[in-house]
Amino acid sequence: MENLRDNSTEILLLLILIVTFVQSGLDKITDWKGNIAWLREHFARTFLKNMIPFSVAVILILEIIAGLLCILGLIRILTDNDTTFGFYGAVLCCVTLLLLLLGQRIAKDYEGARGIVIYFIPAIFAVYLLQ
């Protein structure tokens, strides 16, 4: 229980990243066609329009790996007070969010970009605390 008390901020940050990235990845898996259709329209006027399925697959893989690393990081913090996996998970979350932010900026969806930054703040704070 001491690890829980000593690392409560890191644990809570990893939990928000786990919920965000695992849910997003599962949503892409369960509604692949819906996501692709929406994104084709969203990026119709950009150079990314012909790369949507590939791009979504890349983001999906990054989200799932990031979520799994955060889960493993959470377990390692609780069992061994080791932050290594949590750190790498949080870094991968940040990289993924930066790619999503880039996509929103390319699509000129500035509201969407702002929403991504809201997720980036706890992710980068997790990187800071877990390093």
C-alpha cells in the first residue's frame, strides 16, 4: 500500500491514459468502417485523403501499445515501485497525441486540435513525474 500512497499522482495519470488510449483503440477496432468513413470526409481536402486506412492503423497500433505499456507501468509501480514501463507508455501517449494534433492542424480543425492538447497536458505531466 505504500507504493499506492507514494505514487498516487503517477497512478492516477496512468489510469487516465489507460482509459483514453485503450478505449480509443477499442473504438477503432469495433467501428473501423465508421471511423474510416468519418476520417475520409474530415481529411477530404488534405494530402492525407488517400492515406486514411494506413494512418488509422498506425494510430491504432500506437494507442494499443501505449495503453498496454501504461497498464504494465501501473502494475509495476504497485508491485515493485518501478516507473520504467509507465514512463515509456506516457512517452508513447505523447507521441501519439502529437501525431493526432498534427492531423487536426493539417485538416484545419482547430477545435479538434484544442481537444487533443487537453489530453496532452496530463500525458506530458506523467512523463515528467515518471522519468
